[in-house]
Amino acid sequence: MSISARQRQEIEEFLIDYAAAIDDGGLERWPDFFGDPCLYKIVSKENFDSGLPLALLLCDSPGMIRDRCDAFAKLNVYGPRAWRHMTGQLRLTEDGDSIRARSNFVIFESLSGEDTHILCAGEYCDVLVRRDGALKFRERICIYDTTMIPNSIVMPI
């Protein structure tokens, strides 16, 4: 069975809503994008390609996602900034009861009094499922291209 135009549009809107929640300061909505079970990981391309387990951030349950959300919102101390996600075209494949989605991303960061710069670029590798009629991430693997860890990852990417 192939992915219909309606399904593609629904997935695109889900991913746009995800980026908007982060970019627009709605971080409290971030956990709502994940199902149970779930996996969220930020990992370098070098580690991902080599199969190495070390990740910048790893959450493997809804509880860990909520905990990390609270830390991002309440515990981390950082200066004001604006993020803007730009994502590339989706590559979608069905995999049983789930859909695999891959897309490139670039996140721009603007700090007060500084020029806008690229925070990081890479690829999202997602597994999407439907729970109670809504799309959710079973997995969101954020693979950043550089070997250097971006030093201002203060929110989920």
C-alpha cells in the first residue's frame, strides 16, 4: 500500500506543528508529539554512521521526554534567542503499522545583538504511528552533520 496525498499532507502538517511548537516558544507542547513507547535522540552523524551509542541527548520513554521538557523550560539558564527550523522534502515509506519519514533540517539561531547563524544542520529519521487517531513519534532521531557539538542546544531540535 502506498502513502496517499492526504496522509502525506497530514504528516507534513504534524512535522510543521512540531517545529512551530519549538520555534514559537510552545515547549510545553513538545511531549505531546510522542507516543508510548518512544525514543528521542540527538546524535552526531559520525556516531550514527558508526553505530556508536553516544548521543548528545537520549530520551527513551514519555517520562524522560517530560523530564527533559521541564529541564529545558525551568532549569536551563540561557540568554534570549529565536530559533527557526527549515526542513526539506519528506521521503516516506510504510513499515507495517508505522511510517518511516526522513527529511533534512537546518536550524537558524538569532541571539540578541548578534547576526543570525546556523545552529545545526542534519537529518531527521522518524518513525510515526497513529495513537487514538493522532500521529505520534515512536522515534525521532536527530542526526546533526558536524563533528563538533553545537554549544547552544538549549531546546529539543
